[in-house]
Amino acid sequence: MASPADAQAERRLHLDTEGVALIVGCCVVWGLGQVASKVALTQIPPLTQAGIRSFGATLLVYTWATWRRVPMWQRDRTLWPGLLAGALFAGEFAAVYSGLRFTTAGRMTVFLYLAPFVVAAGMTFVDGSERLGRLGMIGLVTAFGGVALAFSEGFTSGAAAPEQWIGDLLGILAAVLWGATTLVVRATALAPAPAAKTLLYQLAVSAVVLTAAGLLLEPTLSWPLHPEVALSLLFQIFLISSTSYLLWFWLILRYAAARLSAFTLLTPVVGLFAGAWLLHEPVTPRLLIALATVCLGLVAVNRR
């Protein structure tokens, strides 16, 4: 296992072509995942859906790690940081799905994607060499502005519920938890650990926590599952919670976390385009402007 110093020496402060291609690919998969989740919600409640997804991905990632002979049971001081990362990961999903009971999906999306700011602020204390400069911060704010523009309707229409502020606060909490998860991975003994081990901590903890919460708080599943619902669930297990998350944690260990996290701002906009493609939702000029704004901001974030 590489030491923290070796891992830091190998880390790249700016994303190269390979890094950009991989993180954009992740964002496309996550954007499609938003559509898949909508399809599955017709029969599987959200917390239960997230729990099943984590359970399935835990088995897949562990099987893959065993086949690849990834060291999983070494005493490397990752247990407590791993459990903490898993708790934060589960808390993020719980906050999002609980908050959607009080606020709109658009508002939740905007608040959730404050997470890159949490990472950018926290990384100044974890690794000063990854601090975003003035241009990087301008780019991050610009990219976030594109996301806010894409979902601005949620802020101009009437309140979804009298307790909408509760949902908004839960969205901010989810952003903090998401950002904190990234910081824990980078600031603790998880930093030099294999990406599969880091991911398994989060999948295993969230599988237990989210499934238990679903059993306590949500109605039971509607059986049998329709073919499109089963297919959307398999897509989430195989491509999102297993493949893309494994790639995401590998990227966190290889590239500067603040710049990498900024690229996640592509995800909600890609999700809107995926909804237009697969669910025949409208593509508006505002959405096209939002995508251009996000891309412009990300160019500034990653500019050397």
C-alpha cells in the first residue's frame, strides 16, 4: 500500500484529458441515474431503493475486489475513517430523500450541489497545494450559477409546502455531508487505501442504514416489479453504485479533489437532458444556456 506521501506525490493538481473524460463519463452515468431513479420510484420508495442499490453494489464490488486480489482485510487504520465516511454517505441520501417531502426536486438539486464549495473550502486545510485560485473560484461560482439557472423555476414558483424551508435546510445538510465524505477520504488513512475498499465501507454502511430507514418509514415494495423498473434498478446497481462510484473514488485519490468535485456540477444538467431524451421532457433555451455556463465555469476551474 502506498504511503500518504507517495499518494500526494502522484496526485495531479489539474485534470488531464484522461481525467476530464472519466469524470464527464461519470456525470453522464449519474445524470442517466436520475432518470432511472424516477422510473424505479413508481414501485420502489426512495430510501428502500437506495438501500437495495447499496446492497447489490456491495456484493458486486466485493466480488470484483476478491477476483482482483485487492487487499481488503489489512490492519491499515481505515476502519474508523471508513465507518465515518459510510455514515456521512448514508446521511447524505437520507437528508435528500427526507427533504424532498418538503421542497421541490429543483430546489433540492441546487442546494445539494453546494457540495463542491464544501470541498474547495475544506481542501485548503487538508492540502494547501490544491487550493483553488481566484480564477478557479470564479469558475466554480460560474458553474454553480449554471446549475441554479437550470433549476431556477423552483425558486420563482410558489412554495411546495409551508415547511419548504425544512427541505431546503436538509438539502444544504446533504451538500455538507457529501463534501465532508470527500474530505474524509482525502484527509485520513483512506487516502492511500484502494478505491474498492473505500467504496465498500460506504456501500456496506449505507446499505444497512438506508434499508432499515426504508423499512421503518416507507411503504412496502409493490410486487412484482415491472420490467422497466427492474432494469432501472439493475442499471443503478451495476453502473452507478458499482462501476461509476469505484471510478469516482479512484479519481479522488489521483486528482485534486476541489477541481474534481467541481465537475460534478455537470450531473444535474446532464440529468435534465437525459430526461428530455428518455422521458420526453422539454429542452428550453434556459437549459442550453445553463449547460454552456457550467462548461465555461469548469474550463476556468481547471485552467492552469
